[in-house]
Amino acid sequence: MTLKENKMNLCLKKKKFIEMSQLVIVKGDAQAIQYIKEPSEEVQLAAVESDGFVIRYIKEPSENVQLAAASQDGYAIQYIKDPSEEVQLAAANQNGLVIRYIKEPSENVQLAAVNQNVYVIQYIEEPSEEVQLAAVRKVGSIIKYIKEPSEKVQLAAVSKSGYVIQNINNPSEKVQLASVEQHGNAIYYIKEPSEKVQLAAVRQSGCYIQNINNQSEKVQLAAVGQHGNAIYYIKEPSEKVQLAAVRQNGNSIIHIKEPSEEMKLAAVSQDGNAIKHIKDPSEEIKLAAVRQNGLAVRYIENPSEEVQFAAIRQNVLAVVFANSLAAIDYAMQ
């Protein structure tokens, strides 16, 4: 080996040794790279993989170094001049909030950002419909940060959470329907809902009628048909509505002032125990009650022998409440 070759070999070894020393140093303290003159790419990578922010001390970092820095800490992108889309994606995937430091981000970058942190959509100027959809499908209420969302975006949002309709201006009937179908009580936030929307809400839960003004009889019937106790929220219900209520739930008669004999009969026929809500029931009502549920006799003051017999025939355990010897003898047979 010639003297020249020996010198070159020695120089390479020295360079390698220096690089290895630098690697050890930056792995221990990435900030130390600012004191290293012309560090190799390997040294640069070791530093930014430990602390992405130190890229600010590196002159003209390669794309590989930029990617490593952005992947370690997305905020490092603010120190990268004219980052490529790939670098932007790496940063957005690491921390969606860095979208604030990216000029005119592509749709792909916007999507990466909102998928990492849905709330960053508020920092994106004029996000595409696809980006908006990605956001509201994750969190419906995010629609409040979107200016003039399309009906498609509105539908996606209310399908995620019906209550977000409160953040939508002048929603169409289609959006209103989707909202109450997701949660009937969302009708509380809808001004002057159509009868179709009202029906969709009360069919989910009759008690949601409490949030509806100017209820039609059709809506009232649908409400009490779903839950009889919904009649509590209806002012001056018609006899037809009252009957529908007690036929669905006999105990809803408690909410009806001065019920007719027909209503009383319908109530106890649905649930014999409803007789406890009826003042001075007739013999016919008493008999209908115990024929539906023999144990309802316990709510009847001084039941006649006929009522006691009817109760025991329906449920022999009703003998516990009997005070007629004949009825007791009948039960013992």
C-alpha cells in the first residue's frame, strides 16, 4: 500500500470515528447538533429522530431528514421551507394541529389532519366536502365549525348525533327527519317542524310531544299510541285521544280529568290495577278490573261477593283480599 493510500485510509477512519462520536453525542442530546459543522445525514437523522425540532439547526436538510423530523414532532414542519406533500402528510399524521403551519394544504393533507384530530377543521379554509364529511362522521357536533355545509354533510352530522341540528341553520325537512330518527328529542331544537317530522319523533317516544307546539290530533294519537302517559303533555285532549291513551296504558287514566265510563272501562280492561286511579268505580268497572287482574281487588273498597268471586276465578291468590265466606269457600274448593 502506497503512502498516499495509507493517508486516505487513515483519513476515512478518522472521518468515520468523528461521525460515530457525533452519533453518540446527538443520541444523548439532540440539541448538540447545532454545534456540529456539516453533520452527515446519518447524524442529522439520529438527531431529528430524537427531537424533531432540532431540524431548525440543520441547513438544507434532505427529504429523509425532513420526514424523520415531521414524524417525530409534527410541529417541526414550521422550520421546513417548502415541505413536500409527503412531509406535510407525515406532520399531519403525527399532529393534526400543524395544519395551521401549512400553506394551502392538499385534500389528502387536510384529511390526514382531521383524521388525527377532528377539531382542526376549524383551521382549514374552505375544506372540501370530503374533508367535511370525514370530520362530521367522527364527531357530528363539529359541523358548527363548517360554513354553509351541504345537505349531504348535514345529514351525515345529524345521523351521528341528532342533537347537532341545533348548529344547522334552516335545515331541510329531510335533515330534520334524519335528526329525530337518530334521537326523537332532537325535535326540541327544530322550529315549526312539519307533521311528518313530529310523527317521526313521537313514534320513537310519545313523551317527546312535550316539545311540540300546535300538535295535531294525528300527532297526539301517535304519541299516546306509543306511550299512554304522553297524554300528560297534551292540553285538552279529545275523547278519541284519551281513549287511545288508556287503551295503550290503563294507568294513564290518572292524567285524565273526569274520564267517561267508557274510558274507565277501557283503562281497567287494559290493566286492572288502573282501578286505583278511579274514584267511585261502578260495579261494571270493578268486575272488568278483576277479570283482567284478580289481584286488583285489593284496590276496591268493600267489593261485592260477585266481584270477589270474579277476582278469585281470575287469580286464586285474590282470596287473600276476600272478606266473603262464600268467596273464601269457593277458593278452597
